[in-house]
Amino acid sequence: MEVFNFALMLQDIIIRFFGVITALMVIIFVHEMGHYLVARWCGITASMFSIGFGPELCHYTDKHGTRWRIALIPLGGYVRFFGDPAASSTSQKLVSVHERRPDCFAAANAWKRFATVFAGPFSNALFTVVVLALLFFSFGRTIVLPVVMDVISDSPAAQAGLRPGDKFLTMQGASVTSFDEIPRYVMTHDGEPIHFTIERSGQFFEVIVESRVERADDGFGNPIRIGRIGVIGPNNAENIQKIAYNSVEAIRQSVKETADIVQQTWKFLDKFIHGKGDRCQLNGPVRSAQIAWKVSDFGFLALLQLTAFFSISVGLFNLFPIPPLDGGHLIFYLAEGITGRPVPLRIQEIFSRIGLVLILFFMVFAILNNYIPC
């Protein structure tokens, strides 16, 4: 019996391990496929499409001369175009005219290169929208009505006069559908006044609550500091509803969820850059893997949803205006498209080196941050 239980446990670990690795590879594939497809549409031919780095495990060369490969280390990927010496679609090191061919990356105009590079992050965002739309359409959504079950004493909500039974109608002018929209918004707007419309016993009134920073658990055993107003949502059956969506509503809700993720991410990054963010909310690759592993406890659908969230995060990170990230090269191409002249290669190299140092510093900090007590 013990041997049988051990075999089941080992099987579960293997399945979950490959599930997490597959999720990572899907995100990489979506990003690089965006680069590849738009490049082909722009008349640019790829010489290599790689998922992973390091020793090659397998490959296939198609009729266009593109080598499709899977490498040993699944921690990234790249598309290499003809005439581009870098291992990424985001390089703009121009080759000499006599080395160019009509379908190489360097021969394309600035706007085609801009579209090719932008397609990677855009594909990550589109993937998130599609996955969430499919989930909403197939399974609907369970919501908790935005009703106050209890108010913590001496909390900002209590000081603002909120009471059990109050119902949130709007928050910052936007309608509130589910109670979880409130803490999700408040946690990234700590110390800011938040305007609510409240219904109480058939009467409507406005109230402004300023959230307060408190220490909490992020759900994965990691302490973080987030904003709270001190209200507790209901847990009884009558305040829990299941919403079904048709295809149009599912897409609309998916776009809204994706936009909310983007807004919250940029809000966090803006605060972090200005020294007001909580470094404990910054997840490096180790903690991200831990989160994915724990989410895999809840099955395929939960891991798929997390993959969608990670996908939009990867897309946003790549849009940072720092070369060698996609966003840095988009700045170069945008400048070239407007002025009609490429940014001098020397300037590109200087900013690329500075950007590489910044990215390496950020990556080291993100990794070490997971081991520094909060």
C-alpha cells in the first residue's frame, strides 16, 4: 500500500511539474509566434524559431527555411530573422546593404519592424483575453454580491460610517458587480481617497473612504503590505450568484478583466518606481514557480487561468522602454518612423548596454528579494 501511495504521489508531482513547464512554454510560444506571424505578414522571413535556450533537443526545418527548435532550458525563446545577427526579433543592429536580402529584418521599413516587435506583447495580451473569454463562456462566473457583512472597528470604513448590510453600487464612478472588486482595487490604492456610492435600506448616499496600509498574507504564505478599508464580505448562499455569459458578454468581461490586470500592474510599478511600493509583492522566478506549483493543486483550469495572468505580465514587462526589451526597440523604430532616419547605431548600442545592465540588476534583485524577510 505504501509503495502504491508513493507511486501516486510521484505521478502527481511529475504531472504537475510538466504542467507548470508547459504553461511557461505556452507563454513563450505565444509571444514569439506573435513576432513570427506579423513578420511573415510584413514580408520578413525567419531563419530560426526557438523555444528555450541551450542544447537543442529536436528541430524541424520548414519549406521557408525556418528552423523550428526546442532547446533544453525552457526559460525563454526567440525568433531570429534573416540578416539579423541577434538571437531575437527585437534587435536592430543593421547589416550592410550588400548582405541584405528583400525579406530580411533590416531591409523592412521602420513601421514593419515596429509592428513585428509590438506583436509579441500584443499576442500575450490577446492570449489572456481569449483564455478568459473561453473560461467565462464555458463556466460563467461566481460572484459574491457587494454587500457588507461586517465592519472592522476603528477601520477606515467604520470611521466613514459604513455599517453591516450596506451595499456598494459604484466605486470611483464605476459600477460594482462583485465584492471581490473592492479589495482588488483598494489593495493597490492604499492611502488614497476612494469614492463609493452606497445603498442602505433603500436610500442612496455618497461616501469617501481612505484606505490604510496593513500587513497581510498573499495567499501563498508570503507577507505583503496592502491597502484595506476594513469591510468583510458575505459568505452566505443568498449573496452568492452564478452568472452565465453568451459569447459577446464573455469577450466583454474578458477585456474588462484584462484591462483591470493591466491597470493594477502599472499602478504597482508606478508606486514601486517612486519608492512607495511594497517590494514583498514583487515576485521573482522562484516565487512565480512556487505560485504556479501551488495553483496546480486546483487542477488544469486554475493553472490555465494563471497562465493567462502570467501571459499579460510578460507582455507588459516586455513593453518597458528599455532595450533590449521590446519596448526599448519600439522607441527606436517610432523615432525612425517619425523622422525618416534611423537612430544612430552608436546611440542604440549605448542605450542597449545601459538597458541590459538595468535588466540584469532587476532580475538579480527580483531573485534575491524572494529570500529577504519582509
